[in-house]
Amino acid sequence: MLTLYSFGPGANSLKPLLALYEKGLPFEGRRLNPAEFEHHEDWFKAINPRGQVPALDHDGTIITESTVICEYLEDAFPDAPALRPADPVLRAEMRVWTKWVDEYFCWCVSTIGWERMISQMARAIGDEEFEAKVARIPVPEQQKKWRDARNGFPKEVLDEEMRKIGVSVRRLEERLKDHDWLVGDQYTLADICNFAIANGMQKGFAELVNPTDTPGLVAWIDRINARPAAQRMFAEVPRESLKPREAA
Amino acid sequence: MLTLYSFGPGANSLKPLLALYEKGLPFEGRRLNPAEFEHHEDWFKAINPRGQVPALDHDGTIITESTVICEYLEDAFPDAPALRPADPVLRAEMRVWTKWVDEYFCWCVSTIGWERMISQMARAIGDEEFEAKVARIPVPEQQKKWRDARNGFPKEVLDEEMRKIGVSVRRLEERLKDHDWLVGDQYTLADICNFAIANGMQKGFAELVNPTDTPGLVAWIDRINARPAAQRMFAEVPRESLKPREAA
């Protein structure tokens, strides 16, 4: 049996959610509420000591790290529809893309997202409660990110992240302007992992991602959203409101 | 035919070098001289536009990114001795370790290494020549790293990197204090990729990595160095001098 601990279908949580639906693997979804800091509660840190979603429970064994979970589903369910090319060269190309998401693309988009949305959540909490919540975060870098979001990220950090988002968007467009998919002619984890970050940029970063400047990227985002698995997933797994339970 | 473009057997270059020797795959080694900035020359940027080693040429197809190259060798040469567990859960554990090297462990050790060694190399070059060399670096983050090395990294950066090195060393020791290998009971890419960064820390970071404080880590480093493949590799692939050709 598969249980996926995740937030709603965005960012890193979206990767295994979409992969599970594409592969047609039944699973129990256990959604955590980021506005409640549920992922830093002791019960969840007993599952993932780093206090991070997504995490997959497969018959009692926990697999962490969104990209690792996606590759795990390929290894553990070889009879389900493949999201990884059989050819070793294409598989390496896929991994260069998924690695790039994890080391570059996801971070710059995340910082701007935190500045725009998480900062308000962090500022709505009183000093004492905020410090108590931060103290429960097991990863020092994440503690710092929460403090930065509350204080506002320094302007030079935001400028640099926006530069990187521009680089990222151009890199994606360069490939997608004349290809349906990022690797070969197959829909793979390279697409899923990049889509997890890129989906929504047509709205949040419309000055960069739009039909005029990045027609290939926009068409690819639409192409993935139109897939039956994506449609089912977004219908069944609602986005979170980023509000605490009592306020929701 | 396999051709590996690399520096000497340290850091990211060490990963595929050791994997190739362990797998018994014959290859042509093409060593670049970092002190000559050979990896930023046009002939090499035609091979890897990012100007980074290692890069593998397999019958004319280029594979980049050290960890991706290692997984590629597993996929492309399934009959050679395996460095990746067959079990999907162990394979996922292996990937959590190799990902951690690439996203955390390698960076903190690298910064201190650059501060200690590359900085001298960068300062030995005149202003004009230095700027000309930096202008040829295709990755902006690498340009910044060269400038930081020449100017000296800010103290708060060095302090933070030393903190992360401490975290890294404790994480490795926590596993290795009572295990021979990082994943299961098999020598895998998790060991090779971590060893690529950890080997030499007994000397360069002796206050952290020593038989008293980290007996498991030290024994593991010795265990890998004692392997026939490692012995052959270090005998056949000399470390670089970090000196330009005319001064070597």
C-alpha cells in the first residue's frame, strides 16, 4: 500500500502526485496543512526527520525527496506506464533536467513565492508563536528561510533570484520552442519535475512566461495540464488555502 | 569507446574515475589543467557548454554532471560490476545520499578548498589576465566564485560553510560508526560520491575527521582507498599540481 504525505499539488508535492496519477497507482493521500506547520509536528518528524513533504510510505518503508520518490516509483513499479526513458542516454538527459530543477530552478521560484505568500503567513503570527514554530523546524536552512520571509528577503537576494528565473525560463523555452517534451519525444520525469515548478508562472510571472515571449513553454504547460492524469489529479487534490484551520 | 574529460582524482572528477575503474571499463582519460583554465577554452566548451568537468564521451555522445555520469555507467553497462543496488528501496537510499553530496556536502567543502587553494592561484594572476579568464567562464555563479576566491570569501560565508562541514561529518559518522557502507551492505555510488568529497579530509580537516572523533568515517575512507580499483586509479591518474604549465 502507498501513502503519500504532501501539500497540495504545487512545487515539490506536485511531482509524486502527478507521477502517481500518470502511472495509475492507487494511493492514499495524506495532505498536510503548511499554514498549520503540520510538517514540523512530532508525528510527521517521526516519518521524515527533516520535516519535509513529500514523503512516500510504501508498505511501511519511507521514501523521501520528491525526485527520489519519482525515480523510486519507476524502479518499484516497472509494469506501470514508464515515465523514464529506456535508453541510457535519454535517461541521463532526463536526470540533468531533474537535477537542474532541484539545484537551480526550484530555488529561485521558491524564494519569490515565499516573499509573496509565505511572508504574509509568517507576519500574521505573533513573535512568540513564530519563534516557537521556527524552533520546531529541524533544518537550519529552513529556519533561516522562515525568518527571511517574515523580515522580507533582502533586495539583492530577490534581484538575483529574478535573474535566475529569467535564465530558467529562457532555458526551458530554448528546448520547448520546437519540441513537445524536454527529453526525446516522450513525456518523462523531466517534464513532470519542471512542470511542478513552472505551472502557474503564466499567472505569477506573466511578464516572463506568456504566449508572445515563451510560446513553447506556455504550450507545454497547457499540454501537460490537458493530460487526463493531470486533469484527474487537479480535480481530486485541491490546492491549499494557506490559511490556518480556524481561519479557513 | 569512452573518453573521460576530467581534472585529477579529487572532488567531482573522482566520482566517474573511481566508478570506471570499479566497473573495469576501459576508457581514454583526457585530463584538463585547472590552473590553465583549460575547461573554459572554446574546444572544451564545444564539448560541455557549461565549461565543467567531468564530461564523458561515449561513442560521440556527451554525458555531463558527475552523478548523472555515474548512473549512466550503471544503465549503459549492465553487465559490468554493479555500483547501484538492485532493490528499489536501497536504490532510493543511495540517491538520497548522492543528491545530498551534490546539494550540500560538496559545496561547503568546495568553498573552503577554494579559499585555501584556488585563491592563491587566482591572486597570482594579474588583473587584466584574471578578468579575461573570468569572462570566458560560461556560468555566472562560477564567475562569482572565482572573484570571491581572489578577493577572499566573506568571513560569515566561511563560518557558515565550516558549520555545514561539521553537520556533514557528523551525518557520515552517524551512519559509518556501525556500518561498512552507506547503503545496505554493498559498496555503491553513495560511497563513491561521498568519498569523492571526504577523501583527504583526514588531512585538510583533521580537527573534524580523525580516529578519535570519527572512527567510522576514517575507517571507511581507508576501506575505500584500500580497494584494488582505488589503488590502481590513484596510481595511474596523478593529482594535479594546480600550477600553470610553464611553472609546473
